Amino acid sequence: MSTPAGLRPFPPLLRGLRLPQLQLVRMAGAGANFREMADALHVTQPAITKMARELERTLGAPVFERSASGVRLSAFGQAVLSQVQRSLAHLDQLADDLPSHREGAGAALRIGSPSFTAAALLARPVAQWLGATPGGRVIMSDGVSAQLLAPLLAGELDAVVGSVDDGACSDDELQQLRFEPLYDDAITFVTSADTPGLEGPMDLADLCRLPWVMPPRNSQVWMALRREFMVLGQGLPRGVVEASSIPALGTILRHAPGTVGALRADAGRYLVRDQGLRLLQVAPAVALPRVGIVRLSSAAPDAALESLLALVRSEVNVIFASE
């Protein structure tokens, strides 16, 4: 019997697979042992052992390495882990989206970004997209860009708007990603419109006499500034306020003239536009990794996602219109 045009036959190997078997791979990749897998799947440990052996027979290679200390994925198991994670993530998303599908609405778009970028760059495009997409849903996840790449690779996110740290990914993982640059990032310095004496170009070292407001110590901004101050032969400025909230930083800067804010480019321009702060001309420039849209190279085209990302690109043009 011939297969209708456009339809791919179901691979014979996959007919022997069961979803709980794939869950074993995902759980082993997360560090679970057979006892913990048995508890999670509400079966006995011998049942897990049998399930693992059947999976290995079906795939034709050892998936797990067993030892007195527990179980871990073999080299073959590690090789198939990312595909298993993405397959199960798509099924998880299907289960989450079924109520919306039954109501005639589309699936949720899942976008990851650092919290500053979410507020400064993503919020308005998402609002515009929702206004033009009846029944549309967006799930926004925030975190450090490097931390967001793992759920993207696992298929739990549709896209990440942020930067890619080459050191945070293996060569194989980088090959699975597609990066569309949006803008060259650099630290932006802002202050209250009422701050006196900060006119014209200034040296970075000149600002050290003032109190600073900036993102926390694990941020790219902090790390980049620390490296720059090391080059200048001095430590970070004293009297620093650290916060991970753009509204909090903006409020402090607006109500404390003489305080300097060190932020990512999008966040700094957001505060200039929405809270009336003033950009400072500071040299030398302190570069940050380029910001862009990161997706899986294998991801299928999605019209809803593309329409949202088009609004993100337009927002970038608005934010950096003066450059």
C-alpha cells in the first residue's frame, strides 16, 4: 500500500518506543537514579530496569551506565538526550495547549530573555502582538542568557532574546542554534536630569567619585565593568546599589540626583524614554556580547512567532533610532 504524497511513513524503530522509556532518558540526563525514576513514574524499580533494557534493545545501543553509585547516561544516551528532551517538551506543550486548542485559540508562544531585556525590549512588542492576536498567549521566562539556552535546546522555549556566551555551550550545542543579531550591546550610563556637572564626554574613572546603581554581581554588566576597572588599575566604585529590577533602578536614579546608573543599552534607553533620565557620554566604551534572537536551527517556521519577532525588530529600531 503506497503512502499518500507529502506524508512520511512512521519509522519502524519508533513503533517499539514508549513515552515512559523516553522519560527515563530525560530523568537520567537530569541526574535521577532508577529508584527516583520509579517514584516519579509510580512503578517499581524492577519495572524501571525492565523498561530500560527494552529501550536499549529497541535502540540497539546501551543508553545507561550502571554502577554501585547509581546510573548515568552512556555516550550514546548523551548523544540522543537533546532530541529526547525536545520531543517530550513538545508533548508537554501540547498537553498545556490543549484547552486553548479546544477553544479555537492558538498555542502559547514561549519566549525567554534576561529580565532587563524583557522590560525594555520585549514588553511593548508582546502587548502589541496580543492586541492584534485575539486569543493569543505568550509565556515569558526570564533569566541569565546562558541559563536560558538549556530550555531552548530542550525544546521548552520557542526563542530567546538575549546574547550567546560561546563558553556556556558545547560545539555541538552551538551548531544546533541559529543567532540573528539585533544590535551591538555596550554598557550605557544614565543619571537624573537634575544631576549637575556631568556634561560632555567623561572618563569612566571620573564617575567613581559618585554613587552607582547597577545590576547584581552575576550580571554581564558587573563582570564587564570589573574587567574594565582592572585595566584602569582600580576597583569598582563604592556606594553601589545593586538591583535586578529596571523600575527600581529608574526610581532610585530619578530621585537621587548625582547617582549614576550602569545598564545594558536597551535598559538605559528604556529609562531615558520612560522615566526621563539622561544619557551620559563616557569613554572608553565597555562592550557587551551582541544581543539577538536565538532559535533552534531545526525549528519549523511558525507564523505567530514570526509576527511577534517582527515587532521586536521594530522595537529595536525605535530604541536605537538616534544612533
